[in-house]
Amino acid sequence: MSDLYAAYGSNLWHAQMRLRCPGATVAGALALPGWRLAVRRFALVEADPGAACPVGLWRVTGEHLGSLDRYEGPHTYARRLVALPGGGEAWIYLELVHRPGPPAAEYVDRLRRGYADFGFDPAPLDAALARAGRPLADGRMA
């Protein structure tokens, strides 16, 4: 049996997911309404009725979810089901503990690789990074 997992941060990067969840497969991508990407030390989503956050959908097993639970940490993120546009639902991780940023350059690189892997417009990521005080892709500060 498999589930859908909605990734919005470094787990968008296919190479990272191959290591964390061998055998997980890409199931699609969409803009998740009602959520906005934010980046502090790490990526998170915040409820925002006027926004939509790009997410990559992965088909995962219970074993994969267990692995993700360990990586995301039981006291840092909580795994919850979120409704998908058009029906269905997916697991998503919601931040439990405020961890101030800005993010490390290596982490930003993983985010950018994930956005590229899914073919996402980098504008939502650039906006979140600008709010976090990180440089844009072209090196400018927002």
C-alpha cells in the first residue's frame, strides 16, 4: 500500500529522496492552495488563504514515512494529512518548533535543486529566501 507525500523543501530534490526513501516515486506536482512557503533555518509552510505553495508529490510506503519521520524529527515537524485540490490527500510536515534563520548556503542549494528537479518557477522560493535574509539566485539581496 502507498500514500502520497507532499514535499515543499529539500525533499523536493530527487537525489535526497533517493537516499532517504529508496523506491519512492514522483507522483506529480501542484500548487497547494492555502499555504505559503517560508524559510527560516529550514523550509516550512504557513497557512495563508491567499497563497499557494508549490509541492512535489511522492508515492511513498509506510516504511518511507517512518524514514521521513526520523529525518524530520518527532519534536520538530509533525506529519499531518492535507487535502489536495481536486480531491485526495497527502502527508505533509508542519513545523512545531520555531527555528530562526537564515538557512545555510548548502541548504539553499538543496532547495534550488529540488525546485529545478520538479520544474518549478523559483519565484516562491526566492520570495521566501528574501524574507529570510538570504540572497536571490543571481546573488542580489532582496
